[in-house]
Amino acid sequence: MLSSTDFTSASWELVVRVDNPNEEEQKDVTLRVSGDLHVGGVMLKLVEQINISQDWSDFALWWEQKRCWLLKTHWTLDKYGVQADAKLLFTPQHKMLRLRLPNLKMVRLRVSFSAVVFKAVSDICKTLNIRRSEELSLLKPSGDYFKKKKKKDKNNKEPVIEDILNLESSPTASGSPASPGLYSKTMTPVYDPVNGTPASSTMTWFSDSPLTEQNCSILAFSQPPQSPEALADMYQPRSLIDKAKLNAGWLDSSRSLMEQGIHEDEQLLLRFKYYSFFDLNPKYDAVRINQLYEQARWAILLEEIDCTEEEMLIFAALQYHISKLSLSAEIQDFTSESEVDEIEAALSNLEVTLEGGKADSPLEDITDIPTLADNLKLFRPKKLLLKAFKQYWFVFKDTSIAYFKNKELEQGEPVEKLNLRGCEVVPDVNVAGRKFGIKLLIPVADGMNEMYLRCDHENQYAQWMAACVLASKGKTMADSSYQPEVLNILSFLRMKNRNSASQLTSSFEKMDVNPECFVSPRCAKKHKSKQGDYRAAGACEERLMSVSAQLAARILEAHQNVAQMPLVEAKLRFIQAWQSLPEFGLTYYLVRFKGSKKDEILGVSYNRLIKIDAATGIPMTTWRFTNIKQWNVNWETRQVVIEFDQNVSTAFTCLSADCKIVHEYIGGYIFLSTRSKDQNETLDEDLFHKLTGGQD
């Protein structure tokens, strides 16, 4: 019975549905509340009326019609706008979620459905021991992602059983704050920095990692190669429009999972979203390096990024080498006898660090900035002209490059002087054809100026390429990273030099692996078509060897140059080769530019925007992020407006995805450019939301 005072106090009935995991069905609870009652009081009344003894600390109210959490418990119902017709759900904030990692391994863990995705990904990465969580995000796969897989399962009557790594008992799963990981307190490595194996008990003595040694091994080691049949069944985007559709599922980092319609135990993809990999440290990044390698590997195999046949063979050789080391019994042979050596090595490293390195090492003279001067060939592309190179005398100093008609005119005025700060440097190399070129995209007011440099040999190319790369970052050749950059370029060029086939062995047969597993289906099909041409032409027996034997021979030829690499170094070399591809880091969206009548492709990279013709795939205009003055979104027309220096602006409407995704990409990359090398630094989430937010 209700008393008269209940009605005179302007109270009303509020129906709340309780989602209790301990009970099979949800039940409705009716409360009598008033508008001045705060949310915390509503939950207190609700728990008292339910009268079940359990931990309710993780529960919160979810407003279904408004699709928002009522997390500010001090706010009143009137302030939130909650009335009698509101449908509220009293549900746990942490729910189970299935995540498919870049290595295609499925993990199941408890994730906060009330925190913004940026924070949820940070907690996930701490659970998985992945540093720099700001580089990753969650992707909701489209229907095309499972198209071929479902078609195959339709004819298969046996149920598909997924191999899921269950991390339900991790600190994040229990709703408590996630573990800070092994990289925040004592900086204790989680694995051996040489071969990538999980660290022994001595190395992790002060650790509080939520991962067991077995789980760490699963996430830090690459998965066995897929069969050619399984590879062919996976979804492969064939055009730029197909690639644009895959990027429509990125979740909004400024909103929670529940707000974006994600349900409990739903499958999402955890991927590196921003292609700006910072501070890849082989000592602490076992899982991160492996997952990054796996994402790069699948991008190559599924042809999400294009590469030449020569580059494909290098990637195949590195994959084969990494698989060979991962399957080796010697890598997984852990003994306690090495723990003393690990302590001595750690003490030696500490002693060297405290003493500042070797005392007899001479200090480098950094008062004089070195220069480069040599004869190079130059080509500037123009319409209706053939690609003809002309030789000039080039001088590289500071971050600028100048060229003269000949060496004798070096003291006079140059033909042109270009500042390479903020430019785009792209390799244009074919080692087999003795072609060593450098493509420079120099920012100007209305886009990018394009020019090509041609070197005579690989040593000259390595020096000039390293100088251009550093100059694009605002560094000179006096920087300590110049010589290592030259050596890395030379090492990568040597990987492309294939040795003779006389030293080849039957290594693929020993591993019981098909060589076609290491190349894309299109590359394998190309070899099969060549086989058919040779057979039709009545070629000799050597050319009629099987496609697998041909691929094995070519892969093993390339493998001779990487055979001595340790496991982690091979993965890092694979990532570096992936980063050197011209299309690396490009994320595509189908857009309609303001004033245009046709659809075009917008490519968003870590340092630039590219306008691409959707029919031909030819880049039309390039804008650098360094030239952006401001950008915003007209939320009524869903149009992104970007203003550049010198009063240049552009506007477009995104057709393949929500405009918020492109808006967040631009802000995210600018946010990443402000990061510090301090591993213990707390990310400025407010700055991230300021740069990527702005939604109405």
C-alpha cells in the first residue's frame, strides 16, 4: 500500500531490469523514486530490494533508449533526464569478449564495456604484455571478412571448434585495475632478447604478469604457416574499394563498447591501427614484436599491400627462417643452469650502463656537419614526356639538397636547392636490374613535388638514401643514427642478392611445409602459369620441375642471406622490409570530394593524405600532416574540412565509413607524434580525446 506522502512528494515508479550473471533469466524490479534522487541512491535501493548477497561493485545502470551509461553516481535523475518511461538495465560493466589477435589466435578475456575503447584497449594490452597500446584499436569485422570461411563451413557437417586462449582469470577480467605489466616497474624483460623465448623464473622474479609462461609463449611465438588451401579460403581484398570496406569497422575510441552496439562474447579484431611503431625494444616487446610481425605477414600473404615478386621472395625467406627457428627444439629447451648466467649478464649490463660505456671509445666530433657530394641522375616527371634521367652534381648539406650542372660550378648558384624537411622518401630499387633509385615527394602549397634520383651503385645509394631519410625527419648526417641507417639499408640490399642454387638442401621436406604457404596465392598462381607455358613450349626437364620445387629453390636462395639471424632480429627485419614498401601504412576510404561528381579514394598514412583515382589507382594529390593548420567535421552534413598552409583547403564526405573514423585517424597520428620515450609515462588521454573527439 502506498501512503499519501508518496504521491505528494512527486515520486514515480521506475522499472529496472537486472542482468545478474548468477541467474539464468533477467528480472524486472520496480522502484519508487523521485527526480532529485541521485543515481547512487537508485542502485542502493535496487540492491536492497533484490536482497541477494553478492559483490555488486562492478554493476552500473545502462540506459537503453539513450545508449549511455549512468556512471556519474552523484548526478540526479533529473540531471540525466531519466523519467518513468526510461528503460534501465542494471548490468556488470566488465563482460567477456573474444578477440582475434594479429596472429589469428583467439583469446577470451573480460573487458570493460563502460570505459571508452581507448582505455579498454590499454587494459587489454597490459593483460597481454603489449607496450604502446595507443597504436592498437578494435575492429569489428565486416560480413565479407567471413564470406569464404562460411561458404566452406556450409558444406562441412562437422562443427568447427575454435582454439581459444581463455584469460578469464587475468586481473583485467576480475574488474580490478589491470596489471602495470613487466615493463613499468622493474623493466624486467619477459623473454630472452636473443631468441625470443619466454624468460626464466629468475628474470621474472619481481614480475606480476597475468600471463603464464605457456600463454606468453603462445603470444610471443609465430603460428605455424597455413596450408595453401586455407590461405586461398581467406578473404582477400582485390581492389582499393574492397580495402576501403575493411576499414569501415574501426570502433570509435572515444565511446564505450556498449554504446557502439557490441554484445557480450562478440568477436572483435585487435589490430595495429596507427602505422607509427615507436620504440620497438627487443628486450621488452616479445608479444608486441611478434603480433606486429604477424599483422605484416598476413598483409603480405593476403595482398592487402602490393609488393614485387623479388620482395615477395624476401618476405618468404624471412617467414621460412622464422618458422624454422620457432619449430626448433633448441629454442624451447629451457634449463635452470642458465639462470646464473642471466644474473651475471644483467649485472654486467648494469655496470656498463653506470660507467657510461667503454672509457676508451673516442667522442665523435659533432661540431662539423658532414656533407655528401657526388654525380647523380635526376628526373622530374612531367606530362607527355618520357622518363629520361639527366646527370647533375649534387651536394647534400644539413637537411637540404642542391644540384649544379657540373662539379666546377659548385661554388656558384645551384640550379635548384630543396629543403627535404618533412618530405616523403620512397625507395625505387631493383637489385637484380642494378637499379638504385630514390623517389622524393617534397611538400608544396597545393600538394607534393615529385622527383627521382638515380645512384650508380648500392654504397652510393645507401649513403644518399640514409641522408634523405634523416633530413625528412629534420636530422642531419651528424646524428648518431646516420651510420646505423646506412648499414641497415646495405643489409636489406644484400638480402635481395640471391646466391646460386647449388648449395640448396631439402629443408622444406624436413619441416614438412609447402613452400606455397610463404607466398601470396597470386604469386603461387603466377608460377603455375609459367609452368604451363614452359610445358606447352616443350621446355627442358629443369624448367618442368614442380611449382613447389621452383618456389622452394628461389626461397632458399634468398634465405642464404638471412640464415644466421636470430629469431627476434628476423622479425624486426621483416617489419622493416614491410615499412619500406611504397604503400606501407595506407588506409583507404571511399570519399566524395567537395565539387566533384565522382567517387574517389582517400589514402590516410602516418604522415600524409593521398587523393587517389578509384578507377586507375593513380595518386592525384598528396598533402602532408605537417602542413595542416586545422581540421574539423560538419556533423550536420558529415563533411570533413581540412585547412593547410598558404590558404589551401579541401573537404570531402566519407562514403565507405563514418566520417568520425577519418577524423580520428588524423587526430590519432598527430597525437602519436607527441609521444615520449619514457616507458613509464602515462598517456595523456585528455589530449587524445581532444584531437580525435569533436562529435556532436
